[in-house]
Amino acid sequence: MAGRCPPVGLLTFFALGAGALGCQQRSYVVPNDASPVLDASSDAPVLPVLHISVTGCATFDLASEVCAGPAPLTVTFAPVGSAALDTFRWTFGDDTPFSMETAPTHTYALPGSYPVTVNGGSLENRNYTVMGLACSVSVLPLAAGTACDVDGQCGDGLACFCKSGGACGAAFPRGVCSTTCSTGFCGTGAVCADIALGAPGAGGGAPAPVCLADCSGSATCAAGFVCQQIPSGGTSAAWVSACLPLGAAKDFGASCRDANDALDDTACTTGHCADVGALGMCTVNCSGAQDCPSGAACATLPGTATRLCLPACSATFPCTGDPGLQCRTAVGDAGADGGLSISGGTPGGAYCAPR
């Protein structure tokens, strides 16, 4: 392309280094009261060329000429072209004010398709203006379980639960795109979890299960989220692995007494803080239809008829955080250990149980 100017209206894309893509489209405009700048050797009009780099796109589709990414999408535009161009006017297509910065950074808050245009000119020589289309920006709606700021960022049928400053507390610096999962289908990559996220039940009843991002298998959580075990909000007694903001709730097996030494059900992903050990434990009652999560066992506590799920001791869960608990070994599938009856566990396995 060196030494040649493309025809007016031709749009081409090119790479400008790691993470940078761009496009070129220029049309030459001569004001009515001026003459074009001429090349000294050929008397031909000098047509300045304007390239635009675009960075920050999650994807850049060369065929459809679209820079795309999830909301909110922040991208940076930068002109690369004729040295004669030293002034620029950018419009971003989302009804926000234009920018006269040379390389502006712009954030698109809401999903949509936005045509971005730039005019390039010269403060010294106003005989021409170069107008270009600096690639179309497509901002995508967010899926269930994704961090959000406002309802409008979420996909169809979803709302931004637990927005900043809401009833869910300081653990939610941003909200989560979700919906109640009464239909039994949360969409690809999401699961139904029996946990309250600002979704009260019908008629003010128990909080309704909600859709969260699935982190089972090889799936991972986004930055700022952590994978936790939560009882399924579906019709089965199974558990799901779902993503919650870091610090939003305590996982199965965690201590859950509050600063006043009271058992705090709301602190647990399980919805139940049991009087186990010195500090309480996030768990569920397994005497009914609810199963225990994978690797855990159902135990009858000494001196009571209470049956609770206890986590297995492992390198990731050493059972050392509560002085009232210790790793105790199950003897067979229904063994007994000092009055502690454990069933459904691994024969010879150790579980975090009261001393």
C-alpha cells in the first residue's frame, strides 16, 4: 500500500501490533473557498491518508468490520496517517459529546451497535479534511452470572441483582446479571442455585433460586468472582458449582458466627449456619431430601438426632480454622467414631467434625 492512496470509500483493516486493530476509509473534501494542496513535482492533489487503530476489543471481525465486546466496553482509538493531519474530531455513535483528543478512550455502557467517525484536518492548512469511519463498535449484552452495573447491560430476561449500594451489602461492589430460575433453564453457561440475590419469593415468601455462572469442570469464574458450592435450585437434591463475588457469602464448611457470636444463616451459600464447633459451620441438614455435596458425608452428631453434611478433610480443606473441630475418620460407609455416625462417605475417609 506504500505510496498509493486507495480509492475514495475503500475500507481496509490492518494490524498495528499486539491487541491493536484498525481500519482506513478516507474521502477528500476541498472547501469551496480554497484550492487543493498540490504535489510540487506533479501538480497532482495531495490526498492525506488516515488510518485508525482500535484497542480494547474482545474480538475484531475483519469480515464484518466490527470491534466487539461485552458491556461495559472500553476502547481506545488512535489516528495513524499523514503527518499533515494534526487535529481530529471523534464522534462515538452513542449520543455522547464529540472528542477533540488525538487518541480518545471511550466507554460504551450499554449494549448496541455504534458507528464511530473521525474527521482529520490541519490547523495550519485548512484546504482539506479527511473523513473516516473508525470501525463499528458492537457492545454485547451480558449473560447470566456476569458482573453488571445497571439492568440495561444484561441480556433479555435478566436484571442486575445486588447492584452497588443495594440490599446485598458491601461484598457486592457490582451487581450480577441474573433472574429467578422458575422456568428451570438459566441459559448456556449458567446454573440454578438456591441462594438469595435480591430476588424475593412470590408473595414475600422464601427467596427464589437464581441463575449464576457455572464453574464446574474446566469452567472458571471471572475476575473478582469465586467458585462456590451451592444447593441446586432445581428439582433435584444435587449441588451446583457457581460463581459469586469474592466475599459475598461463605462456602460450604466455612465458619459462620458473626461478630456478636451469633449463628448467621445469611452468611452462608448453604443458607444454614449450624451450631458445629466453636465458630459454627455453613452446612445443610441431610436428614431430608437434600444430598451432601461431592466428597462430603452425612453425619449424626453425638448426643443428638441432628444429621448434617460434613466436609471431607483435604489439602484445600485441612479443618484447622475452628478449634472445636478436627479431622475424624469414618469406619466403613456407616461406621461410628466416638458417638459420631457417618454415612455416605468414603470408607476410611476423614471428615471435619466436632472434637
